[in-house]
Amino acid sequence: MTPDSIEIAAAQAQVEAARRQLFGTLAVVQDRLKPSHLAQDAVESAAQGVASVARKGADAVRRRPVAAAGIVGAIGLVMARGWIGDIVRRRNETREPDKGLNQRAATPATKGPRK
């Protein structure tokens, strides 16, 4: 073999090795781009984000428990405003609408004091 043919054979071997490496990399990329793997990666990323937010929230509550309680209380009141309004409205209503205060005062008094 001539020196040129040895260099050509070495270059062809390098090309073949590079081609195998490229196809191996393409196989890995195709595997990562499968919809099931993309969905799994998205779920894992979202779970990590939720865990991070939860951890930060817990740290904030530990640092300022009174402020956190106030915020939670205010949110609770806002969410229950309809229910609280119903309770207040019922409290101000008379049970028998046809007998208001004026009609009760006009009814005859009972016969003397009870013993």
C-alpha cells in the first residue's frame, strides 16, 4: 500500500466513525422528541415549578406568620361574602312580615301580671 492509500483508508475510517456517531446522536434526539417524552418532560418541569413555589410560600409563611394569617383571612372573607351577606340579611328580616312592630304594640295586653 502506498502512503496515499493509507491516508485515504484512515480518512474513510474517520468518516465512518463520525457517521456512526452522528446517527447515534440523531437516534437520541429522535427519542427525546417523541411526544410521550416531551409530555413527560413537561410534567416533570411543572412538578418542579410547583414544588419550588410551594417551598417559597412555606418559607414566606414561616418568616411572617401574622401577615400570612391576615391574607388568608381576607381571602376567606372575600370568598364567603355571599354566605355572610345571606346571614346578615336573614338576621334583619322579621319572621312574620305581616306583624311588624306597630301591630305588636297594638295588640291587647295580657290580663294582669303572672304569678
